[in-house]
Amino acid sequence: NEGSLWGARFAGGPSPELQRLSKSTHFDWQLAPYDLAGSRAHARALAAAGYLEADELDRMIAGLDALEQRVADGELVAADSDEDVHGALEAALIAEVGPELGGKLRAGRSRNDQIATLVRLYLKDHAITIGRMLVHLIDALSAQADAHRTAIMPGRTHLQHAQPVLLAHHLLAHGWALSRDLERLVDWMKRADVSPYGGGALAGSTLGLDAASVARDLGLAHPAENSIDGTASRDVVAEFAFVAAMIGIDLSRISEEVILWNTREFGFVTLDDAYSTGSSIMPQKKNPDIAELARGKSGRLIGNLSGLLSTLKALPLAYNRDLQEDKEPVFDSVETLEVLLPAFTGMVASLTFHTERMAELAPAGYSLATDVAEWLVKRRVPFRDAHEITGALVRYAETNGLELHEVDDDALASISAHLVPEVREVLTIEGSVASRDGIGGTAPSRVDAQFATLADRVRHL
Ligand code: ARG
């Protein structure tokens, strides 16, 4: 069983079926740079504890550096016989520096503490990349909002016309949701910033290695407080998958709107040619594929999270090989978002909004009825009565095929003595929007203030 991490205890090598099942190099090879960083830190800890002479450490580090270069060049890849990235790189190190020195590195560590550390290092790096991509998307939404500060659109609840709102207010609403995803990533970092290295297989090591210095070397805040927890827990991976799924869901909600807005019936937006696709049969088609892919991929991100949670459920402590199943889903979530987010941001940044069409539809569906009711309340009519009076007004207008502002003075008076002609002053979409000027409201003054608070929030995360 040449080149394997074990053997002496076994009468023979693993069966080909087992090897095929057990193999993880086709996905864990991307952890190679982290594995080598872990090995360098571990070699230093071994030297500090007296298990490597100074010159041995130098040769070991030089060997690991050489492997890193060969991995980066694509020249060193896993062999068919390698089970995982850890074993493959140990074999490569032994080939590089000889069995005498290379065989010393494995002392005091296990693949169990290694893998638990490496997955954190990988996810931390990608959390930064994904975080930056989220900032770009929030910026693109803010820039579109900024370019349309006064545009008014129909605000909806239950997908029905509800009350007019500023387009900027609506776009910033998506920006706020994404800012919380960014905040989740930043907060997740605190829990990811722990090094299980030194925990060994589960119980720690007898060699007296300095786990804190290994953590420091790897840029992690501190070693795991409990070696069983360090090697056996994957909540940090699951939490990352949750944040990725939540980002996917927030993108999917924007997507659904872009898809609707882009229909002939809505006519609210036009997609840039560079961010839409055609049809192989229908020459006239221009499709919102980026939004559809985002909506579809949110399902995949949710699947990755639920698969991971299912793997963890009822898993006894400490390490179990089941834990190897954490990597493919979370790697997939990372890769999915890193491909999706730049395309999505490009789509948002290049959208053309048809603000006249939005403004035209904004008052439709009697969306100013609440304005009438609140106008009555300001004239000290109890809201219950105001609601009834306004309901009667809507009913009258609907039966007679009129908009609210088209109902004449006599008809108004016949519905209620409170409905004097001045009520028409609140029956404009501009007036309606401007009057919702409490904190968080859609009034232009409040929306103007949001640009700075959102930008501030994002920068300070
Ligand atoms: N490849 C494993 C994983 O991804 C780490 C190796 C631990 N294997 C073992 N037999 N203890 O979790």
C-alpha cells in the first residue's frame, strides 16, 4: 500500500470499489493552497517544540513552497491513487524532500483537524469575494435609484396596486435586504475565525504543539477551545450555506420583479442587449435569462443548505466520514454566487426604466384611496368612518367608470358631507408620495436621506 497514509495494520490495500467511493481529490484539490499553508504553520509549531531542527524546518518550508508553486502552475495534480488532498500533498512532499524529513510532518495532526481548518480558510477567502460582489450590486441598485429620484411607480401588496411609491424607494428596499446579507457574512466571520488545527483526530495531541501560533500563522483569531467540537462541528459551513441561500433568495425576489417588469403588459423596463438572450426559433424574442437563472439557482442554493443540514443531523461526535459531504454543496454555493452576482449586477446596472409608463399606472386601481381616508382623519373623522366613506367613494367611481379625482362635487357631497372639493388636493401621485414623510416613508425627502445611510451602513460593515 505504497504512498498511502496507513497500511501496516492492513493485510492488503483497499479494493478498487472502496477507492472509487472514498476519493475526494476531484473536489478537495482546490483546498491545496490552504493545505500547504496549514502544513507550513504546523512545521513551524513542530520546530518550536523541538521535533524539527532549524535546517529541517528550512528544507521542509522550501519543499512546501515548491509544491505550492507546482500546484499553482497546474503541474502538480492529484494522482489516481490519491484519496484526498491531504494524502496527495504528503506523498508529494515526501517525493520532494525525501521520506526521512517528509515523514515527520504528520506528527501531532490528523486529516480531521486539517480539513476542519482548511474549509474555514477557503470560506473566509470566498466570503470576502462574495461580500465585495454584494457591495457592487448594492451600489448598482443605489445608482439606479439615484438616477430616478423622482420617478413614481405603483407600489403593490398581494401583487395588486396598493399605494404609489418612489421607484428609488423600491430599489433601495432591495439594497437594504442585501445589506443585511452582507452583514450576515461579516458576522459569520467571527465564528469562522477559529482554528481547529492541533485538535488531532479528536482529543488533541501529546506533543505540546502551540495551537495558538498555528492559528496566528493561518490568519485565524484563535484555536478551537474544544478539540472534539473543533474537528466534528460544521455549523460554520452550514451557516455559510444559509447566508448563500439567503442571498440567492434575495436575488430571486428581485429577479421575479425584473421578469414581470420586462413583460409587454408591465412595460416598466428594457433589458440591455448584453444582458439578455434571444430565442433559437422566435426571431423577435429578448429574454430575461439572467433573472431566470438567478431565480432557478436560488433553488440550488437552498438545496445545498438542506443537503448539508441533513448530513449533520444526528451525526454523533466526533469526526465521521459523513463530514466529507460538506464540501461539494458549499463549494457549489460559492461557485454559483461568484458566477451569478457579476452577471446580475450588470443586468441591474444596465436596466432602462420606463418611468412615464410607471407614473401612468401609479394612480390606477384607486391607489390614492388611503390618501383620501387619511385626509379625512386629519379633518378629525374617525378612521373607521373615513375608511367607510372612502370605500363608498371608490365604489361610486368604479360603478361610474371614473378615477377618484373625476368624481364631481355633487357626487362627493352625496357620498359624505365630509367630502368637500378640497379633497382633490390629495389626489395626485406626487402629493401622495410627498406626504408619506415619516421615518422610512416614501417621501422624496426621506428617500434622499436613505442613500447616505445605506452607503454608510455598507461601508461600515
Ligand atoms: N477527506 C476527509 C474530509 O473531507 C478528511 C479525511 C478524514 N478521513 C478520515 N478517514 N478520518 O472530511
